[in-house]
Amino acid sequence: MDKSYSLTADGDARLDKYVCARAPELSRTRVQKLIAAGNITVNGQPAKPGHRLSPGDRIELNVPPTPPQELKPEAIPLEILYEDDDLLVVDKPAGLTVHPAPGHPAHTLVNAILAHFPHLADIGDSLRPGVVHRLDKDTSGVMLVAKNSAAQVDLAKQFKSHSVTKAYLALVKGRLEPENGIIEADIGRDPRNRKRMAVVAEGREARTEYRVVRYIGGYSLLEIMPETGRTHQIRVHLAAIGFPVVGDKVYGVKSKYLSRQFLHASRLGFKLPSTGEYVEFQSALPPDLEQALEDIG
């Protein structure tokens, strides 16, 4: 079903930029395609992406649904830490996107799990079946996937209520002090670059606890416990306090020691939907991160 709604311009701005700012679920490319197709009009008339809006202009949006994409099983190696009738716990490698998205139509963790468990395709979102939380493409470590709808609802509630134990290992440049702390800063879309997140006044509440595991040369190895689950939360919060994750090309700087960010989901604890028993799973640092610590130390 098409989604239709209206906006009223409150200032002078380009049409495409204004719509992107007011409809963050739409990418800039999608907005421009909608304008070109006549699905976005100004005062009832077609317009170009660069059309300059005036205060009071009425913008009408008609957003057709994204065409469904067929998910296909792929024989991608998968390390399974635990499995029962309700869920899978996997150790996701760095470089693997969790689910198909624009720019990543295939070769994802979901494609790999479909080869192991074909019925996953019938659970939840058509492109994110069974997914209850995500890790960034270049973040490795423990991930949880539901195998039926009831388990997905149960696990999603646990994440929403912040009752899931989440711990990450991150390496930052510099000596972070004090050795234990909490970062509280709202996170939202970066107004200067929509592909990034940032600490912004109108963002969503975000809270991250950390402790220093050890200092290595001019670096700090941290255990991070995010209480909330905002997009890129750990990376944004650490960059905001001046200690970006080593190797983070978006919020930090490249590193001679790594080709990706030093961020690893080391521990995940939750209650099994079937019994309510609390369980916890761990993932050791992968070889590339261990090697980086050796090279630095």
C-alpha cells in the first residue's frame, strides 16, 4: 500500500534536502527518484529536486512500497554457538552485513542462515527475517536470530526493556580516564551528512557504560556496555568524547594496524523464550584484532 502524507515548508530550502530532513526513513536517492516520478509535488505541481521552497509551500508525498526482493540461501560459512527450536546464536565475522539492504542485496548473514534453516524466510520482515538486533558490517561477534515469530516477539521485548546483557571490546587511541564511566548523549541523524549519526540535541536518548580493561602503549582497550541500542551508538559516543574507535573510517581515522574498526561483540546474555532461563554466550577476539593488539603492544 502506498504511503501518503503532507508537509508544509517552514523556510527556504531545496526540495530534496527538505524532504530528506523531514522524512529520515527515505534516502536522498530515493527522494530524488520519487520527485522524478512525480510522487512528490509542491503546491500540487511537479517539481525538480533543486526547486527552492518558500515558507508555506505545501509538499505532497506519495511513497509506493519498495518492491519485494527474493531472499536466497547462500552457502556462507557460519559459526553457530548455540541452537534450539527458538533461536540461533552465531559468531558473526567482520565484513558480513546482517541483512539485505540497498547496496547489499545478497551475501549477508540472513542469506547464510537461510541455507542452514530455510524456514527463516517465513518469520517477520521479508528482508530481515528473524532479526531482533544488528551488528555493523565491520563489527564481529555474538549475534542472536529468532527461528519463529513467538521467539522473535519475546526476544525483541527483552531488547526493548534493556534486560539483555550486551558487552563489546573496543580499542581507542589515547589513555581514557577515568577508568570507569558512563556516556550519556542523545543520538540522531547527522544534519550535515545523512549517512552518519551524531550527538544532536533533538536525537534519541542514548547511554553507554565503559570500563578500561587495560592500557596498551598509547591506546586503551575498553569493555563497553551499551544500555540503549541506537545506530552506531558505541562509535558515535566514543568519538564524541575524543576517543574514536581505532580503524573506524566513518567516525575516527584509519589505522595502520587494522583494515576495519576494532569493535567486537564479546558477550550476549538473555532469557531463553521457552524456559525463561538466563543464558550467556561469549566470543573470543578474532585473529585480526588479536594481531593488532600484539603489533601495538
